[in-house]
Amino acid sequence: MLRFFRLSVLLAATWVSVIAFGWAWAGENTSYPIVIKHALGTTIIPEKPKRVATVAWANHEVPLALGIVPVGFAAANFGDDDGDGLLPWVAERLAELGAEKPVLFDEGDGIDFEAVAATNPDVILASYSGLSQSDYDMLSRIAPVVAYPESPWATDWREMIRFNSAGLGMMAEGEALIARIEGEIARSVARHPGLKDKSAMFITHLDTTNLSIVNFYTANDTRVKFFRDLGLKSPQSVVDASKPGQYSGGISAERIDAFDDVDIVVIYGGSELQKALAADPLTSRMPAVEHGALVMLGHDPLGTAANPTPLSISWVLDDYVDLLAKAAARTK
């Protein structure tokens, strides 16, 4: 049974405010309560949480990276090669922390509210998610919920760390984690100067038997935002086709010439799809397809990690950058 969250605080108490576009610290040490403003409301953390649960994709990686094992988080439903519900970088981190597998929530049909409630959390982290208002309201009956800052599924890896670490009362540690990851990225990218200023587009799954619609991730999506970290840029065609608040879009292949400014295409699929794109009279006109400047990703950990998260970046970074660099070398 769900337990209702009740909070009573003194309004005059010192608090930390976290908003979508800035941070304000109460001092060197975290003070409570913490107030977090996000797209679905305002969350108050009355004291440092001891039992942390997360829902949706990858939010559990923030507490794990900061040395905290959640009492429960969503089972991996993509890229999980061995079917144990854990992606390899998560399994490795749990092993490093000497922790057993926590409760895994099955989110195949949406959030399992009863399972989340059964873990009796003090806070629920969901800054990278697609929570609806009703999802948020239901979860808030269990514990304070940290939702996304602006739009569903549009929280980049830095903001995921910032908002989730705020929910843990570990803002300084979160910033240190960001700095460490940024250093790793900079070192990896420095080895591949050919990436600089190349434009890249991320196409979603396509049906080899029907290429009439080209579906892609917009400039709002975390995969596309990650291109900037790697020295790449979003082509103007993708920026122009990106509607506010939407992380994906699609256009008719008859308008494929709009993507003439795309140097590199990253796409989920294998050699069969690559051949189909090259053989199709419309998609074959894309310069990236014509030159073979494609990065083909599978339904495996590497393909999964192209959507950057706090633990996956380090795990996949060099391999992913190598693939992009090889594609960049084929551009004209």
C-alpha cells in the first residue's frame, strides 16, 4: 500500500534552491530542507535521504557513481546482453561497491508504483524520464520526487547529475563527478582532431522494407546533445526540424535533400540496413550515406551507451569516439 508523504518544515529555515537554469548554495555544507524546482512542480527534501529509489532510465547511475546503492531501480530493458536486468557498467559499479543486486522494477508496462512503494524510499530520483503529471503525483505519495528540469527525456547527462545529486544532498560531489567525466571526454576527443566541426545526425530505428519516413532524434535529445561534447555539431537541418519539447521527429524521405548538411549519420541497425539505405533512390542521396560516413549501432551495450549516462560514458567513450572518427574520415 502506498504511504502518503507528509512534510512539515519551518519556512524560515535555511534552504537550497535548485532551478532549471541555476544553483544557489546555502553554504559550504548542505543545509536542509532542500527545495528543488522542476517541470512538474516543487520538491522538498526535509533531510538527507537514507533510502534512495530511482525510476526510468539511468537515474540510478548518479547515486551509484557517488557511492550510494539505491534500494531499487528500473531493470534494463535495452542492451542487456545477459538478461540480468543490469547493464555492464552498472554491474561493474555494484561489484566495486561490494553490493548485491537491488530490487529491480519492471517498467515494461510503465512505472510499477507498488514495487517502488515496497522499497520504502526517502527520495525518488527521476530527472531523466518521461514522467507524466499523474505519474509524478502518484510517486509523490510515496516519497519526494526529483523530476526533469524542462522536458521529458531531454535532460542531458550533466543536468541528470545535478538534479539527482541535489536530491541526495550531494551537490558538490555531483559537480566533481561532472568535472571528472568532462576531463575523460576531453582527453578522448583530443586524440581525434578530425571530429572537430563535423556535423552529425542520429537516426532512430528504420524498417529496411519501408524507408519512406526518416525518423531522427532532435536537437533536444541527449544523444544529439552529446555530439557537442565530442567536438561535433548539429546540422542546421536537424535544428530547424526540432520542435520544442520533442526529442524525436520524422520527415518524408522525399525531402531527404534537407539533410545535405549532414556529414555523419549515427543509426541503430546493421549491415542490412546500411545496404538498404545505399540502394534506396532517396536515402542514397544523403552525402553521409553516399560516402559511407555511417556509424551503425546494435542493440548491445555499445549501442545503449550512445545515450550518455554518468556511468556509461566512461565505459564506452573511447570505442564510440573511434567509430565516429572513422566515419568522419570518410566525409568529403
